[in-house]
Amino acid sequence: MQREGSLYTVIFTTVLCGICSILVASAAVGLKERQQINQILDRQHKILLVSGLVSPSEKLSREGIQNKFKENIEMRLVSFETGEYATNIPVETFDPKRALKDPNLSMKAPPNSAGLIDIPKYGLVYFVKRQGQIDEVILPIQGRGLWSMLYGYLALDKDLNTVRGIIFYEHGETPGLGGEIENPKWCQLWVGRKVYNSAGEVQLAVIKGQAGSADSDPHHVDGLSGATMTSRGVTNLVQFWLSDSAYGKYIKNKKQQGSI
Ligand SMILES: Cc1cc2nc3c(=O)[nH]c(=O)nc-3n(C[C@H](O)[C@H](O)[C@H](O)COP(=O)(O)O)c2cc1C
């Protein structure tokens, strides 16, 4: 066959594309399990960071993360419908993203400003233990920012009202603008703020401009400059997950019962 002919070019390109597709597909399939393990490790690391059990400058090996998580964090599942612990579903394998695809494990979200259409019927709760006692509770949070879905964790004190930390681990906001939700200095501004007022209503919000100190202005956090839409998204998602449509019922139950 003549190398200059168009038939040669077509056959050559088709064979090359076929080989490349097989290589890419094999890499995607072959690496999937490793990616999933890395994702679990990354989430565990973020939970350790937001809990304060690990500092951002601390370098931990994979085993280090796994061991610290196992030693200090306990997981449970909460029913958003009843606000009680769910004992009929295994917590270790519960995946909120996969639950959304299962009609038995998901439901339509009530009208909300967080851009959520469906939500799982159950939510994970991470207990941080210090000297054998529950010291903090970490709740997964998610909702729409300006460009993307924002995923993070909110750490509350055992009083289930005082913020101990916040962290976002996945988003597609603009670096330097909405992407500042990742900035540890901004996340630090949340510490000590209060979620609920004395009537039990969620008040925690990111405002436009600067908030006062946690003592003088307990429900407000500084807005991100040049990122009002992302800031509003953060308010909406935090308020949704702490409301009675999500973890709010559980929080009220536990406050009434006087123990977690
Ligand atoms: C390229 C580009 C990227 C932007 N990214 C974000 C963003 O990630 N989050 C956000 O809230 N606003 C972003 N904005 C700005 C919004 O369009 C809007 O102007 C802003 O939310 C207003 O905030 P401000 O009142 O604090 O200036 C972006 C604007 C441009 C031009």
C-alpha cells in the first residue's frame, strides 16, 4: 500500500486511535480502585484537619491518616426524617453520592436555596473522641456556589451549636475569588461562631463585608471579597444542612436528650 495514499492515512489513523483508546480505557479501569482508595484517604484527612486532630503543616503517611482516623473518629448514620440514629443501614459502606441513585435511600429535597434537588434520607455524622469522650461532631455539607457544587465538612462542638471548624474539599469556584473558601485564614473566621439563636433558628451566615468578633457578632462570618455569589452559596448550604430538612432534627433531639 502506498504511504502517500489517503487509504493508508485512514487505516493508520484508525489503528492509532484504537490503540490509544484501549490504553486510556485500561488506565481508567485499572486505576479506578486506587482512585477510590485515595479519595477515601483524602476525605479522612480533611476530617482530621477540620477536627483539629491534625494541623495543616503536619505530614502524615497513608497509614498515619488511617490509624489516626480509626483511633479518634467514630461514624454513625442519622435519619433526616426522624432525627434519630439509623441502625438498619451499615455505616461503614454508606456513600451519600451513591445513595442518591437509590430510591430507597434518597428523597426529593424540600424547596431550598442550596441548589439541592435530591438528598439522601440518611446523613453521616463523625464523632471526634478525645480522652474517650465525644468532643466534636462533624457534618458533611454541600450545595451550589456560583459555578459549581461545593463539598465540605462543618465541625461543631459537643454543644451542637458552636462552630469548631469548616473545610471545603471539592469545588469549581474561581481561584482567588470563590476559591477562597479553601483559604485556612477565612475558615478560621468561623471558629467560635454560633449556629442557632435562643429560639433554635439557624442564624449562621456569611455576610457582605466584615463581621465582628465571634463574641460580639456570633452568627456572622466575613464575606469573600469579589465572591458574593459563592459566599451566598456557602450561607445557603450551611443553613440547609443545619435546618430541620437535614441535621436540624437530629441536633434538636440530642439537645433535648442532653447527650449525643
Ligand atoms: C472570570 C470571573 C470569575 C468569577 N468568579 C467568581 C466566583 O468564583 N465566585 C463569585 O462569587 N463571583 C465570581 N465572580 C464575580 C461575580 O461575577 C460577581 O461579580 C461577584 O459575585 C460580585 O461580588 P462582589 O459584590 O463581592 O464584588 C467572577 C467574575 C469573573 C469575571
